[in-house]
Amino acid sequence: MSATPTEQVQDSAAESTSSEQVINTASETAEAANQALAEEDLSIPEDVPTADDPSSRAAKNDLSGAGFTLDEFASLLSKYDYNFKPGDIVNGTVFALESKGAMIDIGAKTAAFMPLQEVSINRVEGLSDVLLPGEIREFFIMSEENEDGQLSLSIRRIEYQRAWERVRQLQKEDATIYSEVFATNRGGALVRVEGLRGFIPGSHISTRKPKEELVADFLPLKFLEVDEERNRLVLSHRRALVERKMNRLEVGEVVIGAVRGIKPYGAFIDIGGVSGLLHISEISHEHIETPHSVLNVNDQMKVMIIDLDAERGRISLSTKALEPEPGDMLTDPQKVFDKAEEMAARYKQMLLEQAEEGEDPEVVPLD
């Protein structure tokens, strides 16, 4: 049934009232929003951090719980440092043996090469006598990288340095060493000590063998000169023998010897394998022109020790001190030898008395 005119008017009035309420509500909401915006403080706070303020940056991570420290990390990186320099000693792994040398991995960009002649301070037949594939050892860097970026290595240089260090220590200890003679020449004999070539001057070889027959003999030796800068290693066989003999000898002792050589200044007497010098001034109280006028090579005689110089390996001898009467060595040498022990006892007593008379006064230490 259709609405009456009166009802239609009432409905229209109701709709008009509802629309007005919605508009009023929206207007009130907008005014409230504007009021809130007006009341809000839009100024920049004073405590806002600037860009260079550390507090404005992201916090750093704490690495204390990581699997390694910064020092360990730096150490790890150092293992991959390719800045190798000549003179450095590095660890390397042998990974290939070739006819002219060995290829070595030292952690560089390119495998390093060690020539055959650098494998040892001693003579070797081949690389396999010294090296094994996979072996890890120290190597000396000899030169800068070549055009291919390859370094040259050496074991011989390391052994050479350490050999001189060892020889210097042996000299400091005044050690007696044994070494094999591998060659002789006009000046003396050649030996090897810790791989280094050493020379024994002929004047320091004390043996009845001809020099040429010493090859392959092992001799006791003392150091005379150790000079790495000049590459000089000089040794003495005589000093070693004299020292050994000196341990059983004493000044004033009479020994039996044989004349092995005569010089204008005296005679060399062999006393049990070592040589002592009977100076011309110690042959007799009487003046003589030359030792040849009194002595002959191979003469057997008694002599007395008047000085032992271990530092220079010298034994000084005398027959003058054994003369019962001045000049007996010229007129009756046998008399001298017969009374040698008696005269030596007098000599020792004289030395004892001189020592007692010449005692140093007691030294009082200063405060």
C-alpha cells in the first residue's frame, strides 16, 4: 500500500535531520584534529645526535665469542705473506726432484727452485741422497724472483752458516777434533770440519809418515785460525799431539828423543811422537857456531823439558841444563846423558827455590 502524502513529508523530514547530524559529527571531528595538530610541538629536539656522533652509528659486534682472536687471525694471514726476501729462511715442502734441482713449495705464488749444487755443503751424488718428496725442512732464499716469479733456494747456505757457528764454538772451547785428510799439496794437508774445508800447514803436521801418505788418515787437530769473512780455517796436528803429550809431561822432566831435523837456530827432537825444539842457545854453556857441529840427524839423546807452551803447541828442550860441567856436550855428550836425571833433580830444586823466593806478596782487597 502506498504511503500517504503526510507520511512522505514525515520521512523526508527525518532524512534531513539524519544528514545534518552526520555533517555536524564530521565537522566536529575535523575541528578536533586541527586543534590537536596545532597543539603538537613540531620543533627539532636539542638532543638529536648528529651524523658524526658515535652513538648514531650501528653498534659494533662483540667478537669475543668468535672461534679465533684478532692476533690469531693476523698470524693466519702472515702465513700467506708473499713478500719473500733474499736472506730469509723459510719452511718448504719438497714436491718434485728433477735432474738439475728440486721444486719446493714455500707458499709463494710460484714454486721455488733449488739447484743441485745448493742441496748440501758436502758433495752428494744426487738429490735423493739428501731430499725426499713430501719432506718439510728449512730453505735459504738466495735471490729475488726471476721474470717467471720464481725464487731460488739453498740448503747449503744454511749448513754453511751453522758450520761456522759450530767451528767458532769449538775454537772457543779449545776442543780437539778428529778429521780425515782428503788431499795434500805442497803446503800441507786438507781436511773437512763440519763440512768446511780446513788446511793444516806442513809445519803443523807432526808424523813420521810422508805427507802424501796421510790421505784417508784421521788426525787429531786443534784450531789455529777461524775466519769466516776470509774463509780461512787453519788447524794444527802438532798442537793436538803436544797437548796430549803435555798432559803427561812436566817442566824439569828428562825424556829420550831422536834428532829429526837440524836448522841453523836449533834441532827438532822427536819425543814420543811430538816434536820439541832444542834451541842452539840451549845445547851447551859453551858457544857453538852451528848445531851441526854437535848433533846429527837420527842421534838418540836425553833432553830436559824447560818449557811447555800449550797455546802455541811448543815444547822447549835443553841439554845445557844437564851438563855437569860447562862444555860437556861438546867434549863428552855421554857423560851428560849418564848424569841427566841427577842434573835434572838439581834443576827442579833450583826452580822450587826460585819460586819460593819470588812469591807474590799477599794482596789485600780494597773496599
